[in-house]
Amino acid sequence: MTIAEVLPEPLPLVLDEAPDESLSSWLNRHAEFYGVSPSALNLRAGINTPSFARIDYWPTAGEACSIASAMRRTPEMILSMTHQPYHGRLATMIARGKPVLACPECQTIHRRDKRATVLLKSWSHGWRITCPVCSSRLQEITEGKIYPPANAFDHVWDEARNGEEMLASIDQLPTDRAAFAVALLHLLLLPRSRTRNDVQRQIWRGRVLDVVIPGFDDVDRHAPFTVHTATPLVAPLPIRVALLAGLWRTQNNPDLYDRIESACSGRESIRFDAAKIKLLADAHPAFSHLQQIRDSSPFWSRYFLQRKRKTAPVSRFRAT
């Protein structure tokens, strides 16, 4: 039996995909067009899954070929409609489930074109604050409603846009710098040590990001951001703007990195160093010397459940 005999027959009519449309959105529109359930369309396309929920995140090569055959596209075009191209460094910045943002400008165009159910990939990307299709400012979706973007950090908007663009083109960065950028996003959200000023500000649990973006903790105090294990870097829009701006500032000012390290002492310093070592040493060989710091640390087994090995001490890592 040849491959051509295994692949499904093409659908009689295939709808055009919208720019940046997710694969699940495109398939769902076909199910609505043909008046069938998602599971029925999946069987017709030769994939064995009851819904479209998983297909945006973990499509196999075989599924891509089957869908491509049924939908009159190439496997490469099918994979480009999923989040797979970002699964390397930016996996922790891709929201699971329904999109968390939306572009009102694109939605207006979709309604005009009679495809109001279109969902874009970028609406699930935690590094996006603007639409890659029309460049409009994205808005947050809360309980199914779209609210205007919060303006708490509008004063750092331009820096946040620079941070967004840096992450959007992260594959073009040197691999060691790309690893450090993603690690830095995690580090900026870690707790810092309390200061006397925190008492006056009524800050009980400040974050490192407040050192880079002064006033961040005052906003976070009123609506605390909860870090989720699976997608720790998918933040609400106001937090995201500050985080991207903080990334850009720290990447371009090495002195800021020294300041955020100094803002952590005691338990917070241990947590900061442990997270830094794990994120960087596991990300790229350029930081392999950090494994020696990690393995010689008395806190390693406590934080990462690894057996300690006796190694020579190495000087602490400093970003340059």
C-alpha cells in the first residue's frame, strides 16, 4: 500500500485561512461549514482525536500529513498554523485552552468577512502585547468579555514593544543570549527581600521586577499575579507590559542585573541563585560551568532533588 492510498481524500471545498489563524480554529470553521461535529471532521481528515484542542500544541508528523492531504495544503503549512514552532524556548509562554487576549481590529474584519469565530495563534502567546497582523494593541479577555487595556505601565510601553519584538524573533538571537532572556523572565517574577520602604507602601511580598520597573509591586498588590506551573510566563496584560519592559531594560543595562541580584538576600537569594542555575545550566552548554556551582551547592538536593557531587567551586555567574 502506498502513502497516497493511506492519506485521506481532499475535501470538496476548503476555506481560506485567516492570517495567523490557529489550526484548531480553521478546522472548527470547516466543521461548522459542513455541518458535522469536530470528531467527524477529524475522522474525515484521518486523525484520531475527539476534538481540536490538542492539535494546536502537539501535532505529529503523521497528523500534519493527513490534515494536509484532506485540506489541500502542505504539511509545512499545517504545522505553521500550530504553536509547534515556538515549543523550544517559548513553550512556557503559550497559554493552554482558550485565548487570553484578542485583537478588536481583526475581530471587526473577521465579522465583516463572515468568519467571526476565527481565533489567532498570537492571542495565546504570552510575549504578545500587539497584534502581528495589524499591529493594534491587544486587549484582555476576561470571562468572555473584552476590556480596554490597563494603562498602569503605559510609560514603559515602547520598551515593552522592544521586548516583545526581541522574543518574537528569539531564534535570530545567539543561543546563549536567547537562553538568558527566557531565564531572565522567570527571575524577574521571583520574590525579592523586603525593604523598609515596602512597609510604607504596604508591600508584603515584592517581586524582583519592582527593582527594574519601580512601582510594579504597587500594581501587583491590588491584583496579585499567580504564577502557574505549566505556563508560568503567561501573565495578565498589565503585568506582561511591565515584564517585557523589564526584560528589555535588563538586557541592555548589565548594572540592572547586579541590582536585582542585590535585591535578594537570605532565602530569596538562595531561591534566585537556584532558579538561575537550573534555567541557564539546563538551557545551553555555554552555561555548563553553572552545573559545577549547582552540584557543589548544599541547597541543590533541597530545591531540585538531585544527588550532590563533589566538585571544585566556581565563581558566581554574572551577566555581562
